[in-house]
Amino acid sequence: MITSAVRAEALAVDGPTYLYDLGHLDAHVAAIRAALPSQVELLYAMKANPDPALLGIVARHTGGIEVASGGELAHLARTLPGTPAAAFGGPGKTDAEIAEALAAGVRRFHVESPWELHRLDGLARAAGRVADVLLRVNLPVSAPGGAALMMGGRPSPFGMDPADADDCARRIPDLSGVRLRGVHAHLASGLDAAGAGVVARTIVEWALRFAADVGLTATEVNIGGGMAVDYARPDSRFDWVMYGATLRRLLDAQAARTLRIEPGRAVTAYSGWYATRVLDLKRSHGEWFAIVAGGTHHLRTPAAKGHSQPLVALPGGGAPVADGAPVTVVGQLCTPKDVLARRVPVRLAIGDVVVFAMAGAYAWNISHQNFLMHPPPAVRHLAGSTDHLPSVT
């Protein structure tokens, strides 16, 4: 759950600190890439974690970065100069963001609605460009059981109904500012390899029928991300080898196609840790509480997903007060929702370091950072190690 490089650094922290093990991340992303067929384009969804050092590592092994806002687009330009975004997705794109993306040379636009297509066409023509688009479709299918979030198969702000996608595809030949390349469909998040494989096959089969119906010869299909990350089992991993085998069978069945995936959380979650110290320990109505520096305004993941963040306690020299009794670990915020882990059996003393694992995605960047106006956490990048790196199988 914790690498040797992170353990050594955590013991020296003065306050809440994010520790990113870059060696660990490098090996993990390389293993994901190796498990996938070479024909599959691996993109990284920057929304999971836009840390510049992490982006630099991820870019070594992927075919590009997917952005979902003008802010992410500008951040990518600053972080990796000269590297255009591989895709621009997400609902509610403004005219200013679309114009910026056109100027930056974004390779693919994931179009969310007929109105967005109309605006993109006009803005591209005004800029003297042709935008390559994938139509994001909300397919009327149910995802396999176990999905943590559903983005499709039901009424949703994401994507368009198949009938609207069909209408867009038939109008595009008359539009000089856009060029149809294929389909994007991200239906669910939190699926294991078997479930994600079923979703991939469903999307690809539908996309090929759609392409045939609208006369699209070379079809690109982006099946999104959503690979499961299990916070209750920090040593488990999405089975990338099984998933890669499924994608290989899809490619073998239909060779004239570009297949793309864009995971985020499953790429970076395991290579980040949040380390802090115990400020106080007390009993309340028979239960132990440990108050640590920081809290969910730094690490919102457990509050957002309703789980206990996996943790390791590193002794700070004091005698344990909560000696193996269940302890609820909370932060410094004036709200009972500021819970990082609930009723964890752990030996703790005031001054101990608590290191929360799986903090490399949807953590600091989604937190309500200004609540109570505590100082932000420090961020340290470690050259790192590849120990404690379970197989991607």
C-alpha cells in the first residue's frame, strides 16, 4: 500500500503533504500500455489529476491527453508545450473554449449535442479550419452490474440520443467546418475488466452499424474510460490483460477501425499518497476519534465516494492512545462530513503520521480547497521506486 520512497518521505512531513511516486507511476502506466493491443490508442483523461509532473510521466506512454475545459487546455499548453490535446470532451463547451481549442490544434472534438455541432462548425469556418469530430452518443443500453457511475443508458446531460446523432451525421457532409470521424460513448464508470469488455463490445458493434447507416467508411470509436478502482482493496487492480484481450478480439473482427480508450483514475490513483499528522485523539460516546491536520478539503475522495480511504499509520514516537481500537480519522473542518476513514482498527498516538493511499486521482483537484481557509497541502515528487506494484492482471 505504500512504497519505500513514500514511507521515508512521509516520516519527515511537517504538515499535510501529497507525495507522488513518479517511478511507481512510470512502471504502472508502462504495464497498462503493454497489456493493450498496439492498435488501441491510450489517452489520459486529465480531469483525474492534472499535476504537471504526473502529466509528463503519463505522456511518455500514451497517445495524448484528453481535456474537458479551456482551463485544462491552457494547463496542458503550459505543462507540455507543443503538445496539442488529443481530444476535447465534456458538455457545455463555450464559444471561447471552442475557439481556443481550434487555435491550439486539438485533434478531436467530442460533440455533445446538435447545437454544439452547429456552433463548432461556425467557429471552425470563421477560423479557416476544419474540426475533426466524434459524436458522443448516449446509447440506450444498460451497463453490467457493479457500475459506480452511469453516464449513459438513461436520461443524462452527457452525449446525444442515437436519433440526434444520426441527424448530425447526415447533416455534416453539408457543413464545411467539421468532418465526421466516428463515435464516442462513455457509458459507465467503476466496471471491472469483464464488465468493461461487455460495454466495449456493445459500443463498437453499435458504432459500426451506425457508420454503415450513415455511409462513414473509416470509423473511429472512443469507448471512454471508467475502469474500476477498488478503495476497499488497495492492492487489487483492474485486469488490463483481460481487457486488452477483449479489445484485441474486437479489432480482429473489424480491422478497418481506430479504437481509443481514455482512462483517468485507474492510471494515477495508485501512485499518489496524502500524508499528515495526528493532532489529537479523544473518545466520544465510547468511540475513538483521531483529528489530523488537513482533511477532506485536501482529500475529498472519501467524502465524495462514501468510503474509508486506505491508510497506513507510521509511529511518531508517542505511546499509542487508541491501541488497536476502531478509530474514525477526521480532519480540521467544522462539519461532521469531514471524515477520511471510519472505524479503522489501528494503533495511533498523537504525533503519528497517517498516510492515505490511492490519493493520486480525484483528490486534491476536486476538493473544496478554500473552506475554512486552511493552508493548502505541500506537494512533493519522488524519483521513487517500483516496489509495491501489483500486477495489472
